[in-house]
Amino acid sequence: MSARDTALATLIACRRAQAWSDEALKQNLARDRLDRRDAALATRLVYGVQQNRMLLDHWLSRFVRGRLSALQPVVLDILRLAVYQLSFLDKIPSSAAVSEAVNQTRKYANARAAGLVNGVLRAMLRDSDAFRLPADLPTRYSHPAPLVELLRENVGEQKLEPLLACHNAAPPTYVQVNTCRAGADEVCVDLEAEGYGVTAHPWLPGCFELSGGSPEKSAAFRSGKIYVQDPAAKLAVLAAAPQPGMDVLDCCAAPGGKSISAAVCMENRGAIRACDLHAHKLPLIEKSAQRLGLACISVSRADASAPNPEWKDRFDLVLADVPCSGLGVIRKKPDIREKDLTALAALPEVQSRILDAQCGHVRPGGVLLYSTCTVLKRENEAVVEKFLNTHPDYCAEAFSLPGEISAPDGFCTLLPCDQGTDGFFIAKLRRKS
């Protein structure tokens, strides 16, 4: 199986089963057992097509007779793959991209369609204006117009286009060092010895950007020396400032990244209860904790929107990384841009219920850390302001983070176009003694 075939199979799965592209890609890469180089190419092809689909269709519509929707769906998938290679990947020869597209069409569609694919792609190569970028932002950056307007309202005109551009960039892969198992220098040497490209994060200690393969396949990962996590999620935990010996609750824990970061900050001393509503996700947290040797983490099923009388005034720190619209991680999950925006309107009420339920679990003097992976103010600042207005025993507490990130009001929003992290919101709420 070639990288292009794996990419095509993933696009087909996303279309037919409405699967998330990252999950479908992960399954297909495991099934096809591609080497590192081909796995990297398949990944770039899938993300590239998903990130630029509206733009690719805009270009194709000038060269395909009739409506694109009249094409056999797999033929359109193949054309999008080829046009992405022709327009964005300079290292792939045009002849190879066209030839592979024609071969894929013969394999997955029919010979007649292969002639159409060949004719369309060669016509595009002959036209010097074939890949001219349109002026309108929705088409140029392949974001539906309502989403562009929603982002404009929340990040402002100045940051809008840089943010859209970041959403279409190749998402970096970051790993954090498990300092309970190894030091940063040791981890760097180990990963480079395995053939990975390793770049230290410019301002977050113990964080590396990896290239050249999946981190999960490294010996450093299997031995529990590293875990995969974006700097934004690590910064949320650093804002909460967990200390050794603390009693901590992570109320929406799956897949467990913040529990893990908190345990590392606590030097594996103390207790972290990682909870989630979905019981089938709890073994994922347990497996990660075991691999990393973090015995202070225990898991249990719990509904974060319902208070537990047994936990009243118990925890030094409660982490509430609540369900959200996910509009801060579009570069990693390009499918999110196709969400029905009207369905997101109910999220602030869900988020407020979680805060209302969890605030009683924090001991007087303790911290409630609220975070989301979205940039929408109605899910971020508005939820926090509503909570503070109805809970006078809480106040927002200023904090500062690496990278000269300052939150004098007790909350901050991270953006890919500013900090290079996922889009993320962090609020530190202190319960008064």
C-alpha cells in the first residue's frame, strides 16, 4: 500500500462514515504499516486535502465540465489529492502526481474516469492561472463563511487572517518529558539516536517538537520517558501550579493529558483522581499512567455536571477542562470547520453547570482551573464572568507563564498565530479562605 492509497482510503472513510480524519488516518496507518517517510506523506496529504478542500474545489471547478457533485465521489477524492500535490507540495514531481492519480482512478473507479482525471490535471498544469488564490477569505482558507464571521467576532480583524492561515498549516507534533523517568537531555539523545528530528521548544522547558515519525513508535515513548501533548495543555496545568503532596481532581480527564502533566509537576507525590463521564475512556488514562510510572493517578467514572457530596471541600486543585466547540484545534482536526454552528449554542450552559458542580469540591483556599480548546468568548470569558458573579467565594487570580504570557486578570487566550500553540483559554479561580 502506497502513501497515496492510504491517504485516499482515509478520505473515503471520512466521507462515507463521517469519521474524524485524525482517527481514520491513525487506523489506516496502523493497518498499512507504512514506513516513517510514507506515513509522513500520507498524513500531510490527508490533512492538506481536508484543510484546503473548498480551495481545491474552487480550482477544480474551472476545469471539470459540469458540477463537481456530479462526479463519482471517489474520483473527486482522487482529483483533490492530486491538485493538493500539484499546488502545495513542491518536492513531488507533477508527472508523478498525475500518474498516480490516473492509476488510482483505474484501481478504484474505472478506465473512462481515468481519462477525465488525466485531462483535467494536465489542463490545470498548462494554465498559469490554475492555482491563483481567490480574494475572499472563506474560499482562500477553506473555512465556511459563517465560521469566518464567528472567528472575526471573537479574535478581531487583525488576527483573523493569520489565524485562518495557521489552521491550514501542518500541525506540529510536541512531546513533553516525563521528568519522573528521565531528564530532557537524555530524552533528546534517545530520540535523535532513533532517527527523529528533535527541536527544543523555544520557551517551554521539557518540551520538544518531533519530526520524522510517530512519537508512539519510539522507545522513549514505550519506556515512559515522554508523552504527547501540545504546549497549550501543559501551560494550563502550569497555571494551576500543582505541588507535590496535593489532592487533585481532574473532572473531565479523558484522554488524561492534564492528569499526567499534573502528576509530573507533583513528582508523582500526592493523589490525582482522573474522572470522566464515559467509562470506556478510563482505560486509556490508566494505560498512560502505567506506561509513565505515575502511580499517583487513579481513575473513576463521574459526571462532572453533578456535585459529589463525598468530595465537598476536599481537593486542593480541581482541573475542569470542559467540553467545548473545539475551534482552537482546527489545525489538528480540520473536520471541525464543518460543524453545525447552531449546535454549539448550548455549550456555555453545559460548561456553567460543570463549574457550578465542581466549585464545591475545592477546599477553601484551593484552586479551580477552567480551560477550553476554543477561542469563543461565550464559552470562555462569559462563562467565567457568570461564575464569578454568582459565586462570591471565588475570585480570579493573576498568573504568568513561560513565553512571557501574562494573565493579570486571571485568564488568557492562547492563539496559534500568537504563541504557536493550540487555541486555548485558561482561567485560574481561587476559592477564598
